[in-house]
Amino acid sequence: MAVIGSAGYNVITGSRALAKLNSFLNKKKYSALFILCDENTFLHCMPLLIIACPNLQQAHIIELESGEHSKHPDVCNMLWQTLADNSADRSSLLLNLGGGVISDVGGFCASVYKRGIDFINVPTSLLAMADASVGGKTGIDFGGYKNMIGTFAQPQGVFVFPPFLETLPRRQLVNGMAELYKIALVSDRQFWQELSVGLTNTTFESQINKSIELKNKIVLKDPFDRSYRKALNFGHTIGHALEAQRLGSKHELLHGEAIMAGMITECHLAWQKKLISKKELLEVSGFMKLRLHPKTGLLNFNELNSFLIHDKKAADRKLLFSLLRGIGNCKTDVLVTEKEIAKACDFFNALVHD
């Protein structure tokens, strides 16, 4: 078991994480307990959670549909109404049992309900364990754009139980690896080299712990995303635009799948800016190419561009990127032109066509 101290709370990982959660709940004595989940975590993870945490046996369960479409204001309205209908007060707790969507929606709704109630994240996907459940960012989509509305709000704790990963299909595991690759590329060359050799399921726990430690180190330096923390946006400017553009279509991508395409494209931007070498560009892009989902297909710059201008990092309609400055380092707030993005999209399309 590992205990990683963050901004006023602990991230507890390992096979005893749920037992530690039960002890935490026993000490806090909340007035009411609510569990937010989706149909998958209700079926596969809820039984394990309730067995390990008897304190949750009387919790009120709120189930959402899985998928990005649940990061919607209408879903928040439903969640707030359910909390109100069940007399949730400021001494209540919302436990988010799920992947990145659940922690984003649940954290956001908890952070503003009655000006904020406590919430806990129990991530069940690799993506959420390694990234989404840690760091205090919450948010929902609005108007077809990613994470347009949100808050910075810290959970009371994050409890990472790696056996939940055994319930995931391979696609979800590959999806989660994208965030492991990202944190390594922007902050730790040695970790990148370790990941690029390849992983087996038996090594996931140590890789998750390493990812959390690296992200936590960055977040503690810049909790409100003003400067240093922007490094974590590598791959996400293009990736979020691609994810939003495909949402609801037959070519819809999971978050990590879109981010892998984003990292390839943004590596080419870094090369155009002379921030990485051609060797580094080919190393990263070649590695990511083999892990792209078949639905990724080609990038259409004109379609992506309409989403890019709504990116949270844009300023005065100028596009600012976080780009690699060599493997293991990152430069933030790099001004990039539409022409350079179009060239990077051309590189991506040629790579996947090859």
C-alpha cells in the first residue's frame, strides 16, 4: 500500500485501499452518504466496494449512463435534484465510483451543491487512477466543447484499488495508458523509457503510483493551473478538439484515444518550433501510432479548428500549446499558428496512412 500526500488529502493505493476507506468513513460520521456510479461500475465494482466498506451499506446510489455525454448540465441538474430530494445537507458526502467522467461530474456537482459538500474519488479505470481522480480539477462539457464549466475543488481522499482494473476491457486499459505516457513525456524521461518497453497487468500498480506521484508534484507547485501545471495539457489541445468533434458520431473516441492522436500531432508542433529533435519526434510518434484506435482515422484541420478556438488555453483567439521541450520536459504557453497546426495534421495523416 502507498500513501501519497496531496493538497490537504491523501491518495491511498493498493489492495487495502477500500479497507482504509471504510476506516475513514467510520471516523468522519457523515450525516448522509451518496454513491455516484454508472451502469458498469454499479455491476462490476459496487459489490466489492460494499463488501469492503460496511459503512456504505445504507448509502443512496445514484446511477448515470456511462460515457462523455453524461458530462452535461442536464445531468448535473438531475444529480442536484436527487441530493435535494434526499435531504443532503452540508455534512453529507458524495463518493464518486467510476472513471474520469464520474469524478469530473461528481466532483463538480459536490463542489457547488450548497456551496460545497465533501466528496471522495474511488477511481475504477486506469485513466482515472493515474490521472483524472487526482489534482482537484472538476468539470463538465458545455455547448459541445470539453470541460467548459468547472471548479478547482479537492476531494477528501482518493482511494485507488487496482483490482478494479480486472473488470476492464482491453480498450479501456489502452485508453488509460495515454495519461501514463503523457505524464512521463512531460516530466520524467526515465519513466517514459520504462513505459516504452511495455507493460503487463502485473506492473500496473507501480506505474499508477509513479504517475500519481509525478502529477501530484506538479499540481502542488501550481494548484490553479496558472503556469507550471499547464504541462499536463500536452496532447490535450488537439486531443480535446478531436474528442469533441467526434462526440456522438460513429467515429467517437475515448478520451485517451483522442489524446494519443493529440500527442503525435503536438510532437510535430514541437519539432516545428525546434523544441524536440527529429529523432524524438519519430520515437514518440512511432510508438503512439501503434497504439491508436482504428476509429481514429485522419484529422481534418478545418473541422478541428472550430473547436480549437474555444480551448481554455487560448488567449485573444491566439492558440497557446504545452509542447515537449525534449522528452521529459515541457514548455507551456507556446504560441502556435493555424498554418503550423495544419502542417502537424498533415504529418499525422501521412503517418497513419504509411
